[in-house]
Amino acid sequence: MSPRLRIVASFRRELSDWRLWLARGVVIAVAAAAGLTVVAFTWMTEHALDAFRTLRTHWWWAPLIVTPLLTAAIVWATRRFAPGAAGSGIPQVMAALDPAVPGEHRGLFVSLRLTLAKMVLTTAGLLGGLSLGREGPSVQIAAGVMHAARRWLPKRSAVTEHGLLVAGGAAGIAAAFNTPLGGVMFAIEELSRRPEQRNSGLIIAAIVLAGLVAVSILGNGTYFGVIQVPALDLSLLGPGVLVALGGGLAGGLFSRLLIASLTGRSNDPASRWRARRPVLFAAACGLGVAVIGVATGGFTFGSGYTPTRQMLEGGETVPGLHLVMKFIATWLTAWSGVPGGIFAPALAIGASLGNDVALLTGYPHAPALIALGMAAFLSAATQAPLTAFIIVMEMVDGHAMVLSLMACALVASGISRMISRPLYGTLARAQLQRLPPPPEPEAVREAPSPDRP
């Protein structure tokens, strides 16, 4: 057959296969719906943060009552009605992608029901001022929406549940951060363990579309504004190395602490109390977060947007212990068992680290070190250096920092790997313990004895 005839035959096959086009249409439509769902979730969380700010402004002592009570109520509701919604959401999606999980059990980790529960419960956590982010929850939320698309796919469709989950999880990151490229990298680095070459273009299109839906509605902005970075020189080398080392050590410790706290393997008194009285333990964690927040003038409440913006703008002075206090508040929030992520708090902790190094070394361009601190701590905490680098890169107005951010993220991630196991991979394996035990094989009937009649 001539090349011309082969091209014509290929076009005919492509255009005549209605199943292929139906599958594409379903995936694209549901990807747009996933992006809209994350936009709605963003709107809910922002209004919750505003309501908490208003409450704290009128009554400074209100968090000491509201935060522990709301934390206890959230944990009770999560354990009673939606145990699959607890925590970040990224480990659940990774668990659902595990080949050992039967299709009928994926609903334990991702579903439309868990999507709704995650949206409501995470919003309630921010209404109580807890130190959590919406990015990890957005991964589970969008994955639940995309996973529902399997019902409308034609039989023998080339689009698999694995592809839908990868596209949904990455679409959540793309829409939450307004960074489609960051979503694609997250899919490659964290979620996709067996890429499907035939549908990779469709999956990437779905991820990008979800991010573009968020950008078109929320605007092409970032959490902390655009970081203005002037021309840099070798004077950045010394402070930059300190940020990379500090971020790697702090992020590795943070990851190790979360793994020990959340997997239930520790046998300390606090962990035993958490196992016996989870709701009361959650109230104690909420009280700890409230005390820290009140003591720091509110700087550790919520995801960390306000103090990070102030550090970048050189405005109001952030408390000197903000790094340590935000670290503890985020750990207590995660340990309590409420649904919520760590991406935004990790960026806030990293920003505080960079700001502290700038103050200690007298480096004149603090925004550059703040950007490096964000990339370093997020990379070390998640051990996903390329995703962390790209997310922070989208915030930086200056190409001179691209190589610095990449190097800082890689160094910090390497240091973290010597301290801690991968956070999300370890928590995903812990999620697999929620699977029901496999049915016992039928007992082999004892053969009759030859001397029996």
C-alpha cells in the first residue's frame, strides 16, 4: 500500500471509530467538571478563612473555644461517615492506583461521595483556623470526579480507570495552584507508575484543561503573588546553600514526624491516647493549634498566605519563631486526623526559612531566598522535587532563578531521603490496610479413607 493510501486509511479509522471520540468527549467534559469542582472548593475555603479572620478580629480568644470544638467535630464526622476523607487525599489516590486494589474497592479511596465529604470537612477545618491546605484535598476531589467518568465510557474503551485517576489527581494540583504544567509534572512524578502511551495525550489534555478552567475563573494569579527577583550574582551562593541544607533537614524531619504520627506505629503515650480516644485527642490538637495561633498574633492560623505575603512585601514583621510555630501547628493539625493537605503550609514554612536566612546573613534580596526556601522545604517534605520546583517557578518573575530553584529542590530532596521514607508513598501503603481481608479459600474436603465403606 502506498504512503498516500495508508494515510487515507488511517484517517478513516480515526474518524469512523465512534467509541474513540465518545471516550475523548467524556474525558474532556469531566475534566472541565473537575476543574469547576476545584474552583468551587477554592471559593468555599476562601470564605471559610475570611469568616475565621473576622471572628478572630472581633474576639481574640474565640479560637481557644472554636478551634478545639470544631476539630473534634470534624474528626468525629470523618470517622463516622467518611473515613476515606481523612488526611491529605494524595495517599488515597495513590492507593487507588495500586494494581493490587480490586476495582470494586476503589470507592474506599476515591468517589463522588468522598469528594463531597472532603470539600465540606476541609472547609470546616479552615473555618476553625487549622493549619492546613486545600491542594492535597483537591487531588482527591478531582480524582473522585474523574473516576466517575468510567460510567459513561463505551465498552472496550482504551481509557482505563488508572488513566482517569492519574488525570483527576493531577488536574486537582493544576487547578488548585493555577499551574497546568505543575499538574502534568505531579502526574509523572507522583501518580503515574505505568504510563499509558496510547492515551497520554488525552490525559495531559485533561490535566491542562482543568488548570485552564481554574485560571479562566480565578484569574492567572498565585497564592502569594508574583515574586519579583532582581538580577542575581554569586552572593546568593552562600545563603542559597544554607537554605537548601536547612530546607532538606527540616523537610525530612517533618516527613519523618508525619509518618511516625499518622501510620500508628509509634507506641508513645500520645499515640496510644490517639488510638483510644481519637475525638478527644483531636480536641487537644485543636487547642494546641489555637494556643500557638493566639500567641503568635494569628500568624500560624490557616494555610499561611498572609504572613508569606508580608514577608515577600517586606511589610509587617513576622514573629521570629514563626518557622518553628508553623511547623508545630501544621504537624498537630495533620496528627489530629482532620481532612487537609500540607502543600500550602509547607510553602509558608519554607518561606519563613528563607526569610530567616536572609535576616541572619544580611542578604539584601530576601524574596530570592524566600522562593528558594519554598522550593526546598516543599521538595523535602514531599520528596517530589520537580513538582515543587515547577510550582514555585510559576510564582517567580525572573528567569535567573530557574536553575537556582531546581538545584535547591534537588539538594533538599536528596537530604530528605537520607532522613525519611517518601511521605506519600508510605501513607499510601498505610491506606491499603483499610482494604477488607481477602476471602478465605474453601477448605479442601478430606478425601475418604480407603478402608472406609
